[in-house]
Amino acid sequence: MEVEGAKSQSLSLEQDQEKGSQNVGDEHAPPTAHTIDHDSWQQVGLMLVTSFNCGWILTFSNLIMVPLGWTWGILCLVVVGFYTAYGNWLLAAFHFIDGKRFIRYRDLMGFTYGKKLYHVTWIFQFLTLLLGNMGFILLGGKALKEINSEFSDSPLRLQFYIVITGAAYFVFAFFVPTISAMRNWLGASAILTLSYIVLLLIVLVKDGKANSDKNYDISGSEVSKVFNAFGAISAIIVANTGGLLLEIQMFVAPIHETLDTKFLDIKKGMHSGENFKRLFLVRGVFFSGNTLVAAAFPFMGDFVNLLGSFSLVPLTFMFPSMVFIKVKGKIATRENKAWHWFNIIFSFLLTIATTISAVRLIVDNIQKYHFFADA
């Protein structure tokens, strides 16, 4: 198998593509309801940095810095961040193999390793995206409740804020249905993200000066420290893979792409009368289900961590190296093959360690779990 750098166009349903050209795909790419090849890599990169991966900033202090401490926390953030970027870069290099264009991760794995890996990738990716999306809705609901508690002594139950967050997700995903449509939000996204980070740093410095006797030592037994550290590494991986290529996992984009391609009329514009109603129904059902589950399971963060452990590690680190071995194994140097086999083995061991850590956390917290808890 040879990787080519050719560029192909695919079927587009973007409104601005409807004028002046017919929506047709070529033999290289499968039909899709979403636009490809119409946005620059600089645009996608900026969106990854200033929007998709930034929501997890809210979890850094609790899920990462507390169990790892300042030194190891910052070091792991940097190392895992670069390692994740390398995995994405490697995966993106195989978007074109033997004259076939791949815009979906599962299609690439199915082409190189058969139907079994296609289905494994599909399950891993979609379950992770679904739970991750619910985790974001839950995280947003908790953040709204905390903000409201600063101005009220009797804030509403958590579920009300989760519904508000879920409704906001639905509205945005409906009116901005594809990653290409996100280009109109680049400026606002960058301003909001940078403003949030600056305000967060100001609050942190203020709180730090007000409590100079704060103890930053890592608590717990040696065994718990080790397990909590692996849990923190899993959280870092989750935080760095919001933009996992080949598909951009914004608003569970691969799932949206699948549903849109299946239920929308791909011969018409995405916002044509018939597709507009179908899009409203598809997004409404999807986010209603996500919001209901997030409200019923406010302890879902532990399970997001679990699923991220045994699915995101292979998706991010193991599978790209497996593709390299399959496609380039016969012509690669011995050093290259050794490096990618190391990635595969190390990722497999890391998957086991982080999954055990996540299961242990669930067992420790299981007595606190109950439906519709006002956590």
C-alpha cells in the first residue's frame, strides 16, 4: 500500500456550496453530508486550539493537578499533549491510500485490517463520543450551578442547569451543523477562550495569594497515588483528543456526519425545507437523549474516564501505529518499525493500567451513586 498526497473533493451539502456548482463526489471519497476539502488546515488548527479542546480546562485542577501535583502534572500535560499531536499527525498522513480517500477513522481501520477492526473502531469511537458529549453537558451544568451559587443562597437543582446546557448544545449544533460552518465562529471562539483563560488566571493568582498556606502535597497511600496518577493520565488523553483526526470530534461530529448522511437528502442543500425539518428532528432526538442521561447520571464523569481509558488510548496511540505497520511495514526502516511496535505495546499496557485505575475509582465511589442526584 502506498500513501499518496493527492487531493480529492467530496459531496458537499454546505449552503454556500449550493450556489454555482453541483454537489457531486468523485471516485476517491464516499458520499457524505458534511463538507471536506473546503477549509484550510490553519482554520482547523485554530479551531482545535481555541475551541474544541478548551472545555476540559475546567477539569484540569481536579482531575489532573490534584493527583499528579504541580511538577508531574505540568510535565505529563506537555508530554501527552505532544504525543497526542504526533498520533494525529501520523493518522492524518494516511488519509489517502492506494487511490482511496478516507474521511472516516473506522473506514481507514476497516480498509487496513478488515471488518473486525472497522466495528471495533466504530464502537470505541462512538461510545467515547457519546459519553464525552454527555460529560460536557454535565460539566456545563455543574459550572452554571456554581456560578449561580455565587449570587444565590438557594440555587436550583443540578438537573435544571443540565437541561439549560443541553438546550444550548442543541441550538448551536442545529444552526452550526458541520465543522466547516464553524469558520464563522473563529473570532468569537478565540476571544471567549482567551478571555476565559485570562480571567481564570486572575482568579487563581488572587486565591493563591489569599491562601498562602495551601498544602499542595499529594494525599493518600502509595497505592492510591499510583492509581490516581494513571487516572489523571487518562484525563489528559481525553482533554487532548477532542480533535481526533481523521474526523474532528466537535459536537460528536462523526456521529452527526453518520446521522446526517443517513437521514438527510444528500441531493439537496442541508438547509433546504425538507432537510431543515429532518436536521431539527435528528439533532433534537440526539441531544434530548444526551441531556436526559446526563441529568439521570450526574456521576457520569467516572464512566467517561473509564471509557476513555480503554477506547481513547488505542484510538489515539495504538491504531495509528498499527496502520503504519500495515501500510509502510515492508518499506520502513528497522528503526521506524521498532518505534511503532513500541507505541503499540506501550499503548496496550497503558490501556490496561488506566482502565484498572478507572474501575477502581468507580468501585470506591459506588455508594455515592443514585439517579438524578443533586451532586
